[in-house]
Amino acid sequence: MNATGRREFLRSALAAAGAGILSNYYALAAPKLGRARITGIRVMVMQGPERSYTLVRVDSDSGHSGIGEAYGTPGAGVKEGIQALAPRLIGRDPLEIDVLYTLAEPRRTDGSAHMLLRAMSGIEMALWDLAGHILNQPASTLLGGRFRDRVRMYDHAAPKNMLDKASCREWAERVKANPSGFTAHKFGFPRTTPQTDPARDPANRTLTLKELDQVRRGFENCREAIGMEHDIMVHCHWEYDVRTAIQIAEAVAPARPLWLEDPMIVDYSESWKRLTATSPVPICTGENQARREGFREFIVNSACDILHPDLRNTGGFLETKRIADMAHVWGIPMATHNTGSLVCTLATAQWAASIRDYIACETVTGRGGWMDQVVLGGKPPIRNGFIELTGAPGIGVELNPDVVKAHLAAGETWWG
């Protein structure tokens, strides 16, 4: 089937399906289909003190470009994956996003051993930004419209010593004074050592009684210090078995956390059902899952309370919106993991605006450093704990060349 035939097939399929997920997009895109071609795909990596950030740009002969972000740390092979995919996409219509993601190189997005989903996710988001510029619409409009005009963000601010009430009070004062105004904070808890806790075995997936008591006291101290106006999320980094995960949930329950995140191993098992059914606090997971297939068992088995995908892992905007639509059927809301740059944060906010059952987005920005200046703007990107969306096309990003160039990773040049 040639390109014209494929476009007609897509239009026919959408018409037959009625109000499909892409019907609004293709209605807006119809006059422009076939009038632009991808001319280049570029990539460059920024380096911060803790993480790297992989930026992607898709150029077209329309005179417009789109920017996205693929995974950074750990970013091994992501840049090379983008470069490997680029020749498959040159000359294609940038508005055929679903086709490009699904069929431009099938083995790269279908979960096979050769999958380059982190690379393709960044390209996919850049395509939505490009489409927004071609059609002069925000990406959230192209995705179906906005359920909200501002998106709640959460940070990683934590007390220096959650077992010390004075330290917790200092933390509460500090986060309340942050100009970004975050009202939600995610952090884990300290562990003992075999020297201070004879029952501690660093190799197993359990907590000792001493550790569980410290978890309970630590989060109670945090809640007492911060009050009920701020949310707390408890991060576990996939470290525990199901019995211990239940014990952690019981220990932190008095602190009323918004969720308990990633308490068990990444992949689905029946233990996730047991944990979710037993836990007195909501269970959140999903940042390391990929594609609808990776979330399917969690959704259909009600094996978590909140899904937490990262757009750079799941396939980008459209694939993750389909995951959200699946989750909606089972009454499971969405939040988003995001350790990317301000580019990824703003992109994720566009996606989040298009999701009805949405809670909050993680960010490592909003702390007043150079990252907050990566995008040109003139006002703080996060205010009162929210990102307010504008009517700018695409994801609303224009890079600040001076800041980006000053923080490129070793050996990198401006757009390669």
C-alpha cells in the first residue's frame, strides 16, 4: 500500500470507529497530510551533576521542527538508538505519528529483543511537538483536549534526618519557602546496617523490626511537621518482598501518604494483587513498564491503585494515553514518573492535561538551578506547585541555546 492509500485507510478506519482516540487529531491534520516530510532527526545530551538528559529534534521541510526528550540517566545506547532509527523515518510524513511509531520499524516498538523503545519514545514526543507547530495547536489539544489548564507537580525534598523532629521541622519550613510552591514530596527512608542492627541482612528483601519502627516514626514526624496541606509519597525502589511491603504500608499508614511507590520487584506477579488488596495506603507503580502489554496485568487484575508511567519508557504520548484509557475501565488513575529535564516536564504536562483521571507529575526541576533556565520563558516554570499550560503550539518549548550549550555532556555539540 502506498502512502496515499495508507492515509485513506487510516481515515476510513477512524471514521468507522467513531470517536476514536485519534479522530480529533486527524480531523485537524487532514488538510496538512502529505504536505510535509521529515528531513532530519538530531540528538544531543546535556549533563547535570546527577543525571544526563537526551534531547531529540525532528526537522521537516515545512520549516518547522519538533523537540522531545528520550531517556537520560541511565542513557546507555539511547542516543545511538535514535541515530539508528533516523534513516527509517527520513522522508516520511511527520503527521502520521501512529504509523511511524508502529510500522516504521516494527521490531523497535513491539517488545522484541531488538526493541529501541526509549529512543522511539523521544522521537514520538518530538513528532507531537512538530505536529503542534505545523497545525498551530498545543499537543494537549491534538491529544483530544484539556481536562485541566494546570498540572500538579511533586518534588524529592526530604528531611536530612526524619527520625529527628527538629530536622523535620526545618524540612517543612524549607519546602514551604520554595518559590516553586510544591505541596507534594516523594522520598524513601534510611536503612540500618548490620553493625547497628544485628538482624539486618543486606542481601534479603525484608526489613527488621527496628527498621519498621523507624519507618513508622520517621513518617509520623514528617506528617506532624508538614501538616495536612502537603502530600507525602513513600518511595521503596522495588526492594521488598510482599510480606515486607505490607508491613511498610501498615507502618506509614498513620502518616496518610498519597501513595506507596514501587515496594516490590518490577514485573507483575500475583503478589501485587495481594499487596493492593491488603494495603491500607494506595499502591503506585509503573515507571519501568513499557507499552500497553507491560501494564495489562496490573490493570486487569487491579494489582495497583495508581499507575505511574514514564513517557520516555512507555512509547511516548499516544501509547501512554492508550494505557490511561485501559486503566480508566478499571477505575485506576494516572500519575507520571519524570526524572527528565524541563523539556520532558513540560511535555509530560501537555500529556497530563489530556488525561481525565490524573494526579501529579514528578519533576527534578523547580529548584532554582540552571535546569529551570533550559527553556526560554521569562517566568518560573512551576508556581504554587503547578505548571500552567499556555496556548503555545506543540509542547510549548523553545530552548535557551546559551544554557543548553553550557551544559552539554563531554563531546556533545549543539544538535550534533
